[in-house]
Amino acid sequence: MPNHRDFLFRGELAELDPDVAELIRHETARQERYLIMIPSESTVPQAVREALSSSFHNIYAEGYPLDETRTMSQAEILDYNARLPEYRRVADKRYYKGTEYADIVEALARRRAAELFATPQYPAEKLYVNVQPLSGAPANSAIFTGLINVGDTIMGMDLLQGGHLTHGSPVARSGKQYKVASYGVDPVTERLDYDAIRKIALEARPKIIIAGFTSYPFAPDWQAFKDIAQEVGAYLMADIAHVAGLVIAGVYPSPVGIADVVSFTTHKTLAGPRGAVIITHRSDVSSKVDRGVFPGEQGGPHVHAIAALAVSLRLAYTDQFKQLQKQTVDNATRLAAKLEARGLRVAYGGTGSHMILVDTKNVVGKDGTPLSGDIAARILDLAGIVCNRNTIPGDSSALRASGIRLGTPWITQRGFGDAEIDQLGDLIADLLHACEPFSYTGKKRPEPRAKVDFDVLQRVKSGVRDLSASVGIDTSAGDEDYPHFYYMDRVADVEDWTTLAIRDIGQADAGRFLQFALTSDVQALKAGEQQPTQVLEADGSVMARGVVERLAEGGYLLHVESNGSRVATWLRALSDGFVLCDPVDPYAKAPGPVDVSSYGQTDRDRVTVQLADVYAPKAYYVGLNGAQFCGTKPRRAADLPVDGTRRRRAEVHAGHRAA
């Protein structure tokens, strides 16, 4: 009788782990609905993801395929009738068996990379490729491990001016294990000064000079770097992590054959799986680097990632890929010009690649505080434009970056062209110019913050949604399925009652939050009680009237008679803490965060008190300093029924805060 027992877990992800399945669903929605502009990110084709989840994941393959496969054509590598007998008779350079197909897929990936980066002087047969590094940082570390000794001097671009952590940053291993000499840009032109770089190299005498950048947007002069390296007897290492796809397409100059060794990641403009590649035209360097990768830096390679890389490299042969890379650069150049035309300063004077650095310091608050890169990135993210804070020339610390870094690979993949870029530039500029920076008093130095006008934020959100829809992503529906991406139309809801639930998050108290956000004395409520209340705009005008109810099990319900969508979005924005809720006091900030969820249409039988204009005599609530509120004549509030039994009276003291 056959044994039908097995211990494999069979079933779909949603069945076996619905929690992770739900997380993936929401992350997928985030990527679809947001405009992702982080230069180091791209979306990979489904075919690459299919290879990434293949059975190659299951095996170990420490070591390498036979060296002879480096000079084979793709057809020869894929000749199973030759490769498999060869494997059985000769074996390979692995420490495991069962790697015959791993040999083929790794050899294929190496060959494809060699062909794509070949030059007239160095055809594919003369290039040595390693596709095993797990990512860019391990690849760079492996090069150091293979070529120099701990304690030697390396020279790379200063992290604050465009370099990478692995180029000698004091907080990274590169800065801890090696002596570091850093170069930067000319403080006036913000461009590389090769005379200054040469002077630093002559003084420091590094063993490796690293050319290549993570946030400098222009191509270097590879030959100028090579000349400097030769003069001081150093290896030249080119780190083209960001621009590998641009190099393949011919829209960015290639260092292959000039630099002694080239490294790049495979998940940025190349649009492949997470990994890295090292290429050299020198056999002596190749053998050292191979040992630096394995066993120097890592053990078994991720063969499934190498298989996925082979797929992405095949796609890189196509005209579609080359057109994508050209459009990526065109989009970045146009966006930089648009932002400058809208009064934002683009650091380094523009871009010649896929990335843009925007100086946020020229947005200045009333107290003289400039907009920080961190706050600018956070506010843009709230609107659905995803970027990262970044240092620019003149910054003194990565913790106090005064720039943001924008990239065009992902949005270009989605189909952005001139019209979409112009719209996007206006949205970014509108939002940044609408920010009101200010500073809190910190322990060591002022802590910069900023607020933004609520309606501008919502308008930019709307523009992001429309842009997403214009390139084939339908975001017009589905808020019920994706509540985290709740969107508010500027037009008020149909006149009908809506119920919102507000609950504590951690130590944050929903009662204190509502005491700040509503006009009634919420903290006077006992469990099970209700009271009429109002939600005011920042200018003091009435957004909605309603009834607030304290639940016996904790939290609150807010029943509003109309405008429920705007109220929900307003309360969420107050919880986030980045909207201007007081026209004269940008420091005003609601306690929080709290959770604001929609319960949908109100059960009218649940509401036991009547609506009333309520202005409780408390120190503060949103709208109290608004012109609409302060401009009204003092009036007496209606009785405040509480649970149908208690009565309170409150004087409307409309101008007491302003006075």
C-alpha cells in the first residue's frame, strides 16, 4: 500500500496564514495607490517574481559553477545534454551536490550580465561576473575583503554629500574597519572637483578609490577617477548601484573596462530581484573578489534570486527596457525643471540621472524655521507621494537632513510622461509651499516641525488619486476593502447621519483627543452617556453637528448629521498631527494618536439626545481661534442634555481665547 502520509503544508497562503496574506494585500494596495518616488525602488515584472518564488529557493549551493562556463554562449550553457554529463563526470566548484541546475542558472545569469555590460574593448568573454552577493552592501564589503586589508585606507564620497554608507561612513563597517578619506563637491558649484579629489588622494594614498553615489545625481568622469587612482596606486571601484539599468540602456556612461571592479544592485533601475553583481575585466581581481564573496562575506547564495536575476537580465536586452530607462531620465530632468519653476531649489543644479535632490530650506516659517527634509517627506507621504529625507551639500548630520530625494523609476514604469510629470511637480510644490514650519524647544537644539493646510493636503491627495487612475490603477472604489487608504472627496456627503468610532491607541486617550477636537465637554461624559457636540473647521465655522457617546466597553462613538466623510478625514488628520488646526497657533496639536473608524450609517434609535449648538466653557478646542468663530456675537448655548437626564448650561465665550 502506498504511504499517503506527508508533512508538507498544503494550501494557499490565505488559508494557512491569513494574517500575512492580509498584510500582503494592504502592501499591494499601498504600492498601487501611492506614487512611489524613492530612487532605489522599482516594481519588478511578474515573471521575475515567479522565478523568485521558484523551487530554486529550496537548495544550498556554496561555491561556484565551473570557470569554463564564463566563456560559453547562452546556447552552450543551456545545452543540457552537454552540461549534465559534464556535471556527472567533472562535478563543479560547489560544496554540495544536487546543484547541476543551479550551475546552469548561475552561469546563465553571469553570461547575460557580461553581454549586457560588454564593451568593444572588453566583450563578454573577457569579463568576469559574480552574481552571488545578497545585496549592495555585502557586495562592496566583499570587494574590500578580497582586495585590501583591515586598517587600509579607502576613499569615497562623503555620505552627507552623496556617498553611501559602504563608502566609508563612520557609522558603518566600512568606516569602522578601514581608514577613510572622503571627498565631496565644490561648495559653490555643487559638482565634483577632480583637482580637489586628486589632492585628497595624493595626501591619503588610499588602496581603493570608490567612484559612484547614492544621492549625487550626475555621472562622474570615470577616466578622471581612473587617472587619479593610477597616480596613487589604488584600485578604482565603481559603484553603479542606482544606475545599472541606465548604463545598460546607454543613457549613463559605463565604467566597465575603466574601473578595476564594478558593483551594482539589481533591484533599482534594473528592476530585478534584491541582489547585487560584481564585474571586472581583470582575472586577478576576479579570483580575489570571488573569494571575498564566498567564503569571505557569505555562505550559500540565494539561487532563487539568481534565477530571477537571469529573467530580469533577459528583459534588459529589449527595446522596451531601453525606452524605459531613457524615459526615466527624461522624467527626472523635466520634474527638476518643473520644481525649480515653482520656486523650489534643486540641489546640485539639476539632474542627469533618475534622481532629484530638493532643498526644502527655502520654505520658511514665521519664526524663521526652515522646512526639514524629514518633515517634508512625512507630509508628502500623507498625501501619497513617497520619498525619503536626504542630506544635501551644507548639511552637518544625516539626522538633520535638509533635503528630500525623489526618483522616477517606479512612476516611469507605470507610464508617466510629460503631462503626468507636470501635474506631479505642481502637486509636490503646492504641498511643500503650503507647509508652515516651526520649532519646538529641544533638549540640545530646536526641534523642527511643520503643519499644512488641511484642504491643500486633501486636494493633493485627490491629485495623487487621479494620477494613479490616469496610468491604469483604478482607485475610485474599494475604501471598504482598503480602509487604510480612506479618501475624502471635497464635496460633502449626502445629508445623512454617519457614525464614527474613536478608540485609544496605547497610552493615548480618545477622550482627551475628542476634548480637543469637539466643542462639548467630552470628559464630563460617563460610560453610556451622550451629549450634543459640534466639529469646527480651523477657521471656526461649523463642519458638522452631532452627538458624542461614551461606550461602556471603552472608546467613543461620534454620530454626525452630515458631512461624515470630511469629519472622519479631519479627525484622522488631527490624530496624525500634521494639519493646521489653529490659524494663529501652529503649535496646537491634538493628543494622540487615536483610531478613527467608520461605522457607516447611524442607527437613529441609538441617538437619545437632540442636536444643539454647543460651546463648552473649556480652555481650548479646535476652531476657538478661528476668524469665523471669533467674529460672531457672544450667544448663550442651548442646554446640554446628557443621557436625557443631566442638564448643563455653557456660556458661549466666542472671543475669550483671542482676547
